[in-house]
Amino acid sequence: MRLNPYGEDPVRLATSLTTSPPLTPEELTARCIGAGVVLEQQATADDLAEVNVFLGRWLKVVEASNPQARAALLNELLAESSAYPRLTDHAGDGWHIHYRDYGLPVARLLRALISVGTALHLTGRGMHRLSRCELTECRNPFADFSRGGQQRYCSPTCANRDAVRRHRAKRALAS
């Protein structure tokens, strides 16, 4: 499987890496490959450090309070991370568009994939479709891929936990 660089895959990878950060370059490499990223080289310690800094900046996009602030923060990441669009069949599995240069280290590759993927997610699905889980003890970032665009929790587990909590609180008030 090859990651769809301009669909939801890069945004899912970003939320996964921020929720459970890789601890070693080898883990970063394995997680990228597992997500379908075609790597030209293995991640290094410098890549891991750079990815962690980038993901901290990406989280500011998630936490932005309005579309204008979100766009400004994401535009900064795009300016630093992407290049002119070009067609490629580098993996031999079909032509597609890249918004990055060839031969990038893993960190720069991820910055480009995630920045462009996030921009396409937000412009295609809605500028509100990045958030933090509403469950107080969770607060994991998530991207809303739901049909209606009203997702409030990072997972069904958190949604259920909060629903049970609200139900119990309501029942306690009634008795």
C-alpha cells in the first residue's frame, strides 16, 4: 500500500505521530512504512528531532481558534515544507502529484506530506475539521473525516465514555 499523499492518509499519520510519538528513528521509519509512506532512506536521530518540532507546530494548527489563524499557521508550514507540484511515478505504482523535492530526508518529506495533506483536508472538507478530543482527560488531536463534519471525540471509546458520564450525571440529578 502506498500512502495517498493528498487524501486523508497524511493527516491520519500526523494525528498518530502526535498521539503516540515515536521514540527512536527506527520506530519513526517503521511507522512511516506502516502508514504507506515510500521512503528513500531510513530516519535518523536528526529526523526524529525535526519531526517532533514540526508536529508541535502542526498541533498549533489543530488548536487554532478560527479559520484565519489556522490558515496563517498552515501557510507558514506550507511555505517552509512544499515545492512546486510535479508528476511522478517514483514507486512504479502509478502517476501522482508531489509537492516536494526529490531525495528529501525523512523529516522534510513528512513535513511536506503532512502540510499539504492538511491543507487539502481543510480546504476539501472544511476548515473546522481538525480539533482536540472533547473528553477532558484525553484531549488527543483528531481530524474529522465523518460525513456530517460534527465529530467531537478522537474515538468511539472517548465518545462512549463521555456519554456514560453525562447519563450518570443526569440520572444522579434526577434522583
